[in-house]
Amino acid sequence: MKIVDISALYSPTGGGIRTYTRNKLKAAARLGHHLTVIVPGADASTEVFGPTARLVNIPSPRFPLDRSYFYFENDGIIHDALDAHRPDVVEASSPWGSATAVAEWHGKAPRALIMHADPLSAWAYRWLEGMVSRKTIDRGFDWFWRHLRRLDEGFDMVVCASPSLAQRMTDGGLRRVRTIPMGVEAGVFSPRHRDPALRARLLARCQLPETATLLLGIGRLSPEKRWPLVVAGATAAGYSRPLGLVLVGDGHGRAAVLRAVGENPHIQLTSPIADRHEMARLLASADLLVHGASAETFGMVQAEALASGLPIVVPDEGGAGDQALPGLGLRYAAGDAASAATTIGAAIAQLPALRASTLLAAPGIRLMDQHFIDLFGSYEALLGVRQAA
């Protein structure tokens, strides 16, 4: 099967979509599928992942609001690429203009829209929460829901990685939604990577002894990740117990995070970690993973934490919240720093039980390989239906 993925949200500098995309290329090569992922980039280049898988960069302008991303300059570039590659199945990995271009392409191949982004949660709900109801926000942004429903008509399948996102899409009138959960890389994350010496060094960096609790936050420093809220929650929770917070990441929201941290010596920022095995060691060595974003489409970092035996504290909306199954973590009211503080305190009080449950669950966390088997299998089914018709 020959698949072409038009991936407008891919960033060469990291992030969950980059991790997902590179693992998908490797999985396609293992499973014998031909996969070409086409991304906007700084130059014309091709990265090979095996005899049947490659990542193709098309020279493109940088996205002005976040210089680590690029964007396809026009629909014609996408149409020309699809004409050149003649795929059996086409993916679009962004719900914006590139998806419209894929839907309007003249080819006959079945199409799948992968919901790697949830713009309403990332922006509209976050901006307007507390002022008006969610129903009112949805009415005000009905133009976007109409856009999604048009995409639903132009694609054979709309893939969501978390049940909460799939339910919202269905409630919004989309009819071709399918939930295919993602997962973690096989053989990378495990509780056995726990390193007490690393934990002690990180707490010392936070000017705390080994008896304190080590909280970890991982992700881009961008507004939709809501790190200032996490910082406020950790700061408040730290008034009554010794805890340190290490934030791993970078991005255009760094200044806002630093302002939120202020002079608090118990909260430290560190650069992104590209080495996956170092990331696995870090996750296994902390005491709790905390997160602020209610717009995650799956919650990759949260799944990696659970596979590492690390309990999670997450908002009660979005893919990150879906990961907090009973015994594996606690959920707080999304967007509420006071609720986050109270929940962090409750998680610390329950930490022995939470950790014991998470250690038992870690070996059974879904693997990304199974996601790709299910995804490619759904494409083969689409092809079979199309060919029979």
C-alpha cells in the first residue's frame, strides 16, 4: 500500500508530532508499506527511513508566530506533490488549509484526516473560559465547526487518538470519526530506568533535599500548554510541603513562564531533551508528572510517564485527562490554578498508592506499534471498500 501523508504541523526541532511521524515511518517500513511524509521545511531534502519510507521537505516560509514551524505556501504545491506520488491512500495531519487542499485534490485515493490538533481547546476555549459557556463559544466559532463538517464530507475517515476528542467531534456533527489511540515507543520507557542519583541532582538544583517531592513538566513553552498555571499550582502546593518542579522544554512562551516562576528557587527550567533514552531515565526518576494543557489530542508525554511508572496530575479535559485512569493519576479542573494546587497536594498525599498502581500498569501501556497496525489496517479496509465499489 502506498501512503502519502501531508503533514503541515511537523517541526524539525521536536514535539509530539515529530516523534509520532518518525515512528510511523519506521513502522511503515517494517510492515511493508510505502509511506512518504511530505512536510514544509527550510530546504529541499529527503530523509530515508528504510527502503519504503521517507520524509520529504518542501522549501516553505516560516510560520511567523512560531519560527520552529513552516507552512505550505499554496494548495498547488500539495496537489502537485500528490500528483507526483500517486498514492493509494492520502493522509492530512492538520485540520487547517492543508486538509482542505487534500480534500479538494482531484485524485481518487481514499483520504484520512488525522486530528493532531484541537484548535478550539487550544485557543477559543482557553481564551474565553470563565466569561461565557462552552456552548456559547461553540456558537461563536460555528465557522470552524462548519469547516470541520466540510472536511468530514471530504474525507473517508477522521482519526482521533483520544475518546474525549472523538466525542466532541461527533457531538459537533462529524459523521466519519474513528478513535485509534496512539501509544508509546516499544522498548524505551520503563520503571527500571529510575535513577535515584539523577533525582537527587534535580532536587538539589531546586535547592531541596532528597526527601522532597520531585514534580516534572515536559512540553513546548507555548501558551496552549499553560505552564504558568502549572507553576502557580506547584508554587501554592509548595507552601505546605517541600516540592520541586523541573520544566523541560522551550518555545516562544518562555518569557511568560519565567515571569510566573519569578524568584522561586524550587522551580527550574531546562532545555528540551532529544535523546529518547535520557527522556526515559528522567521520567522514571521523578515522583509526579504535571501538565497544564487541556488541548492534547492524545497525551503522548502522559502515556510515556505511565509506561515509566510515573503517576500524573492533569487537567480534566482533553487527551491528557483521558490518560488519568483510576489509580494512575489525579485530575484537576482545567484552567484552575487553585484546583491544580489542591490536586498536586492530594497526589503527594496518595503518592505511595499511586506509584504502586502505576508500576503495575506500566508494562501494559499501549505501544505505538499497535496504533500503526490498527491505522494501516483501517486504510487497507478503506481500499477494499473502494475497490469493491
